[in-house]
Amino acid sequence: MFDALNARLLQQRQTKQFGEDLRDSKAHQAGQVVDLRRQLEKNMLETRVQQNEVLAKISVTEDEAHAYYDAHKGEFTTPSAIMLREILIAVPASDRGVNVAQDDAAKAKAEDIRHRVLGGEPFARLAGEMSDAASKANGGLIGPVNSDELAPALQKVLENVKVGEVSDIIRTQRGYQILALESRTETKVKTFEEARGDISDKIAEQKRKGETQKYLEKLRSQAIELIDNAHKRNPERLGLDLNELRSALRDQSENVFEALIAELCADDFVRKGSAIARTSHRPLLPAEFQPAERKIREALSQKSFDPPPRREIEPDRDARHVLRFLIESGEVIEVGPDAVLLRDNFEHMKARITEFISKSGPATVSELRQALGSSRRIMVPLLERLDRDGVTRRVGDKRMLGRIM
């Protein structure tokens, strides 16, 4: 019987914003921009997970609907409500209290107006002409107001007033008030059949929250475990490659995966290029790779401005592993596909090139190569790197400074 409702629910949920679940998360601190960003990232993750993993699993049975209705009838109850009109005759007050003469005059005016109403004059017209309340603009109309929201004293005044009748004069803090009861609706409880749609929505909302939270916790836990294992297995790496992580998480859709990464990075993780790691992770080369590291450093140091080609520096798997670590850690700079430099040597070459151009003016690749004792194999990709960094700028076949150093 609920199949049609379930189908409608799924369609509605796929277009709804699902941000409420994470309002109590530790990242939510109203008024702070960074926490607002985190909240939005978590909301985005939740929405995408629900659309892809949760919603299709949610359904509502007939028994569940009846049980919910019996336990929550108050949710399907419309309380009694009334519409009133008022006329207020204000009594001026000062720090010294109420002037007795003014009070008596206000009361007499209120009594006269009440008599005129009882005599058949329209309450709304008299309210517009005589009332001191803001409601005079619409003929003194107030409401609708739920009966149980009225002050107990006012409820008592109105309990014996019938629709179309006028109350006795009421003394309030503002002055003297007359009320006319325009309408009254009785308390109404929806039948189960009338409440079917609301029941289905409410039960499904509860289930959605529970299923979403379970799935998010599972997804986060899996991702964190994979990242931690990667740190233990390859401590020299910046972190776990994002493609490897996505594959291990059963190739989550791009939207879900990116939202998950954003949520992780809002707390204890950081994205480093194409990898993700704990913020506390510091790459460390294992002892068995240290001989290969020494050989690479020696090779890059012998001719600091013209080191051997990369293919000669990393002849085997261990050497490739170590060179990758040195590049990722910033100790070696990759200036081209076959050209790498120790960071210190890269900085020295950059400083020498800048100094040469500053003193001698724009220079060709050949002039700079000769001035530094380097080779075209190194100098061409190095200058292209400096162009990208804004250090130099190519004009024709010469380089000039890209900015004031």
C-alpha cells in the first residue's frame, strides 16, 4: 500500500537539501567563516552520499506507519484557533503612575464604545476610528491565534464568549480593551488516512538520518584506515595517492569522493597535490633506502649546475623510489622530464641568472649557459620553469627579469 508513497518519497529526497544531520557536528560553530566552510563541505558530502547510497534503501511499511501514528498523534493535531478584533483605549502612564482622572476618562470612553457596538454599530469601523492599538489599520483584526497560546486570564474571559459576541471591558497594562470573537475552529486530529503522506515523510526522514550517519561513518573509517596504513607501509611518501584511495573505496562517484576528501581535510587531514595525509605525517625515508639516497645526492653534487640525466640517476627501482621521495619532500627540484637539481643548487642557479640579467641585460640561453657553466639540457627546462614562476620572461630568444627581485 505504501509503494506509491515510497516512490514519491525517493523522488522528493533526490532534490532536497540534506544539511540538517550535521548541525550538531563538532565543526559547526556559528559566526566563524572557517566553520561555515566546514559545515558546507559536510552538508555537501551528506547530500551526495544520500543520493547515491542511502535513498534507494529507504521504504516505509504499513505497520511502521500505524505505530508512528499511534505514538505521535500530537503531530497530526491542529489545535483550536480563534480570530479576534480589538479596540484599545490607552491610558497614559508616567514615572509617577497613572492619573486617576485620565484612567476614569478612558474607562468611560471604552464603555461608551461597547454600548455602541452592542447597539449595532460595526466593530471594525469603530476600531478603525477609536482604537489606540496598531491593529486599527485593519479594523482591529488579530489572528488566527491558537487558543492554547493565549494567556490563561484571556482564555477565561473568552471561554463564554460566542462567535459574533463582544467581551466585557478588560483592564490591561496599556489601558481598556474590548474584544469581539470573529471565529473559532475546534481542535482537529487527522485520521490515519489523512496523515499517510506526513507519516511516510517523517518515518523516512528518521531512517534517512540513521542510514546516512552509518554510511558516512563507515566511509570515513575506511578512508582513515587506508591513509594510516599507507603511512605505515610507505613512510617516505607524502601520503596516500587519491586515485588509490578512491579505488579502494569501491570507486565512489567523483562528487561523493571529492566531498569526502573535503570533509576529511576540514579536520585532521591535508591534501598534498595528488595525495592525502594526516596533518601530523612527516615523510621519512626508511634505512634500507639510505645508500641509494647517498648515491643520488653525490651524483647531483658532482657537477652542481650540470648534473647527469635523470635516467642515469635512477637506474633501478630503489633509486626511482628514493628520487620520488626527494622530489616530493622538496629536497630535489624537477625542472624537466630528464633534469633534476638539488634544491640548494636550483636556488643558486636562479640567483646567478637573476644577477647576470640584472647586470648585463636580457640574455640568451647560450649566454646564461656559459655564464653558469651549465648545459643546454639543463638550462632550457630551467629557464622555462623560471618563466612559469615569474622569475624570468622570454622576449624573442632572450630572457629578461619577470619582476623586480
